[in-house]
Amino acid sequence: MGLDDKIKNAAEDVSGKAKEATGKATNDEELEAEGKGDQAKADMKKAGENVKDAFK
């Protein structure tokens, strides 16, 4: 996993957490769900990169 990919995934995860927190604070279920989705997407990318790294 390249450093750029790690940074992008971490940024996506942080962004998702911020969206989720904002959604909870403003009672915006759609924004909260979007934040959770962004976090899940970042987690899947991390897992995929870890698998690639394991086979190098």
C-alpha cells in the first residue's frame, strides 16, 4: 500500500466520521448514513490494500 493510498483512505475515514457526527448533531439521518458509508468504503479499501501487501 503506497503512502498516498494510506493518506487518502485515512482522509476518507476522517471525513466520514465528521459527516456522521454532524448528521447526529443536526439530526440529519441522511448525512449520518453518508458518513457511515464513507467510513465503510475506506475500511474496504484498507482491507483490499492489506491483502495486496500480503501477497507482495
